[in-house]
Amino acid sequence: MTSKQKGSALKALIVVVMSLAFILMLAEVGIRLVERAGIYPELFQLLGNANPPLDEKTGPGMYYQHPYTAYAMKPGYTRGDRERINSLGFRGEEISLDKPNDVYRIVATGGSTTFAVYLAWDQSYPYLLQKELRRRFGTNKIEVVNAGLTGSTTAESLHRMQSQIVPLDPDMVVIYHGFNDLLPRMFEDYSDDYYHFRRSDPNNPPGLTRFYLYRLFLRVFSPGAFHENNNLMNQVWKLKNFPSTDTERTRNFLESSKEAFKLNMRMMAALLKGLGIDVVLASFAIKSDIYHWTEHLPAYLWEIGIQQNNEAISEVADEFDLPVVPFADTPFVQASINRFKVKLFADSIHMVPAGNQLKAEIFADTIAPIVAAKLGVATPEPSIYYEQMRVPQTEQPAEAAEVMAGL
């Protein structure tokens, strides 16, 4: 190809790209004009608002700026049949702030693995745990509130404990944290209160979520990935403090420790126990040989950090004499062979619906005896995994390796 031909081809490519960009811009403007005109309001209920007011507790958009917990979910937010935030700001069905006298109320707190990001509201482990406990006890007088907040650390959970969870008058609080507190350890100018990491004054969603065409594309081609959590990290991270290389991130991580995580866990346990509320902790599960949902944390630090935090969970449990769901020790492979025969993880820490069902049953094995004692009834039969939890992973049958590849 001659230089002249190359020049002509380049000009043609530029024209095509500019034309495509112009068409997309016109389409985006057209969609926004349709929204302003109030046409097809159902469409924009599904798509969400491109510029939700994050400094207001009501209106479009799932999140709002909160002065103490950085961000929270807008009460009453819904999106089709996949998303439901109740009037108290928790994911799931409506509950009353004043707990009925005959109800045993459990609040499950944590990050996206509790919230169940990517899944519909009724596929989270807290919702499935409620169904499982009601089935075992033969009553609908047990509530499990999903207080998971995507992206939240133990610092947010500690503040939410006082302002949002204790007012629910729970009989029990289940705490499932382990990953999100690893992220602040990569940032520059580390501080135990995570000031160096968290920001709480975003006013516009960043990135592609500003565009209706992008939201429409996700809605049509990947409904499971379409959710208000897209790019949340860009709204609440102090990205100016985030190193650009894995070497710098690793250095910062290794120079910090699990102590902030442990202190926040200790403070939550002390607060709840002091109020006479039962506390259940759970070790955090990771599947290291599958896609890590974020590349921000170097892969070789995932297991190191989660192991450190699981050690902290064990130490806090020993200090306060708390029960621990041994979720990190769950024989996922054997469970899949025996029952599901499908993958359980969506990525290294988040689960598919079948995984959350397994999670609910394993959590119920630890929680049910405590509930039974409080209700003065017999402890129901545990799940089929109860005894397996005492079998080391290395003793699982050889065919487990075949299933591992599909998990």
C-alpha cells in the first residue's frame, strides 16, 4: 500500500469514527430529550437516572451521600423486579422499625457479598437464610434483614451499627466482612480511620454510567451486570491517593496490617454484646483459582489479606466468646458434587444463587441452635453439610478435582 493509499485509508477511518461518535451523541441527546418530555417513564425507571442527586436522600439513583457512613441506599428505591430497597434503606422486603413482640430479628451486615451484587434482591444469602430458618423452625416469625452495603468496609459497618442497625432492635447481628478492608491498605498515606481512602462528597456518577446508551446496552445485553453499583468505587474512593503500579500498591499493603479491621470488628462486637444482642461472626471465603472481580488489588495479595482478616475474626471471636460460621472452611467442591452440580462462585468472592443457597444453609447450621435456645424450642436438624464441615478439604474425594474446574 502506497503512502497516498495509507493516507486515504486513515482519513476514511477518521470519518467513520467521527460519524459514529456523532450518531451516538445524537442518540444520547435524543434519549435525554425523551426523558425531559416525560415520555416512556417506565423505560427510565429501568435505566435509572444518568445524574442522580447524591446529596439528597430521595429521588432517582440508588445511593445518597451520608455524613457518617460515606454513602447509603435511598429508602424506597426500586428498579424493575431485580432491585428493592425498603423504606428503612435496607435491601429486601418491608419491615417495621418497631420489631413485633413475637418476631426474632436477625440483621446480616457486610459488603457486596452480603448485599449480593449482580443478583436480584431475593437471591441474597440473608433472604435465603430467612427462608431456610423459617423452614427449619416451621414459622414465619423469623426475620433476616439484609444490611449489606456494596463496597463498605468495617468502618462503615461500625458507624451504621449505631445509626441504622441497633435501632432495629435486633436479637442477633451476623457480621460477614473480610475483603473490602484490604483495599485501603493499598492507598498512599495510610490511616487507620481510612480517611486516606474514603471520600463522601460525590455529586455525579463517573464514567460510562453517565450515558443512557451505556445503561441501555447493559440492560439489553447483560441484565445481570446492570445495576447501580457500577463504578461505585470511583464515587467513594480517593483515587488521587491510589498508586498507579502494583509494586507501589504491594509496598503500601505490606507496610500496613489487619489491626484497623480487627479494631472495628472488636468495637462492633463490644457494642452489640453490651446491648445484649447476640453476635455471630463468619470467616470469609475465597476461591483463588477463579476470576478476581477487581484487578486493583494484586492477585497475590488476595489470599494473604483474607487469611490475615480471618485470623483477626478468630481472635475477636475468642476474645468475646462468639460463635463463628466456618465459611472459609466450607467444602465447596464436595457440596457441589453432592447436590448442586453447578458452579457456586461468580468470581473469587461473590456467589451465584446456588452458592448463596449453600451459604444460607451453612450459616443456618451455626445460627439455628442459638435461635432455638432463645425461643425455648428444640434445635432443628442441620443441613447435610454439617458433618462435612469437619472434614479437611484434602480428604475430599478425587472426583472433586473434576468439579473444581467448573466452579
